[in-house]
Amino acid sequence: MAPDDRTLRYYRTVYATGSIRAAARQLGMAPSAVSRKIAELERRLDTALLERSARGIRPTQAGDLLARFADDRAHLEELLHEELEQLAGLRRGRVRIAAGEGFIDDLVTHGLNGFLQDYPGISAELTVGGTDEICDLLRNDDVDLGLVLHARPHHDLTVVAQAPQPLYLICRPDHPLAGQPRVAPGDLDGQPATVLPPRFGIRTLTDQLERMHGVSLDVRLVSGSIQAMADFVLAGAGITLLPRFAVGRHVDRGRLRAVPVPAYEPGTVRAQLLVRRGRTPSHGTSRLLDYCADRLSSLQSPAQ
């Protein structure tokens, strides 16, 4: 028989805090009472859930499995409440999104603004992070959907939509390379540049380009902000390498140029909309997935 909700809550709190004492403080209980509840749960399931040592506790494989079960059950309860509200004619819910820095302008302009107007009862929580961080958030059910570039394949994640998004040289219209139909990787050698930090997929691609072609950018600014990078280029301080959609508004207004850099096989660099495999999306998540897949520039193949 599965554990009851209260016992699962006790265990999930211990699992999340990594400490009996910390969990007891959060639950408003005595540590001995929490410890007894966990011991009873282990006897009931006939398996060890936590390994105890002088340095604290850590979950066993069975403990990780139970934590995932607890999360899934809580998520299914949320889905039930949402579906009941739908039957009552209500449209309420919450969607948690994680996106790479380069997606933010596209996501907000072409996705979230219209979505939140069309579904006024649904709220959104947006987290910005690197590709690996976003994949971890999805696998841990800390977000409902993720937008990433150049993610490594993972059996726990499902690709809902994707499109090729190669890197472009981003520069001012008066830059010497701005008028070329394409830029060879060798032309980038020694160029003053701004790049993202190493945790971002775009930075991984930039580093790969340098290694593959034996070139070295003169990195003058490392920033996790696409806006700061765009300002660096607009000021004439140098160039950067980004997908076109990341600075699409500046390019469309003629303030920046996006010049192709044919450094990779076509289609190998992809923007991807991801969810965790096996997780049933809520009403709000399903609607936002459809919205993003249909409307985001980053999920449409760039014009040739």
C-alpha cells in the first residue's frame, strides 16, 4: 500500500533538506518524531530510504524513487484540481518556464505577452539559466518546460519542438565584416568580442568553433546578459556570435547586422523546446507549449 499524504510530506521534507533536524524545524515537529516517522515508513516499505552517517543523511536508490513518486503524486493532484476548475468554467493555473538568456526577448515578445492576455487566469514563472542548468531543472520537476540551444540528448527529456539556429556574426552596420554575404571562421581571429559564460550552450558552440578552426577571439567582455552583449556591440567595442533571433529586434531595425558563419553542418545546432519525459502537462503548460511551438521565432527554421 502506498504511503499516505502526510507521511509522504514528512519524507519529502527530509529528502529536500537533507537533514532530520532541518526537516523537523520546517515541519514544526521534534526531530525524534520525524525520525520515528521515517523509520516506520522504511519498515512499512521493507527497504532503506536514507543512509545515515556522521556527515548527515543521503537518499538510497529507493529513497530517490519514493521522492519522485511523491512529486508525481503531488503533480497529479494539481492536475485534478485544474481539470475540476476547467469543468467549472474557470481558467486558473501556473506555468514554470526556464529559458536560455538568448531566448528571453523572443519568448516574452512572441510567446508570453500574448499567452498571458489570452489566458488571464494563468500565471507564469520565468527562470533564466544555462543549458545544463535548465535540463537539470526539468529532470527535477522544478520547471514545466524549457527553451535551450544545443542541449545534449537525455533519455529523461522529450523534444516538443525544435529548429536549426546557426550562429551568426553580430556586428554594427559599419563594421568591416558587415557587408560580406558570409564570414569564414578565419576572419574572426583576433576580433574583439563579447561572449556568454561557459554554462551556456551558445558559449559551448563558440568554444567549439575556435578549436575546430584554430582561431581565437579577443574576448573583452564575458556576460550572462544578452542586452549587455548587444550594448557592447552597439557601442562599437567589438562583435559577438549569437543566433539571429537573440538580437532579432536590433537586426530588424537596422541597428545590427547578422552575417552567416558557415562553421557547422546545416541543422546540427538546434533551438529546442523540452519537457520531462513521462510528466503529464497541466492545462496551462499544454497551452503554452502550443503557443511557443507556433509563434516563437527561435522555433522556426531561419529564412535561407
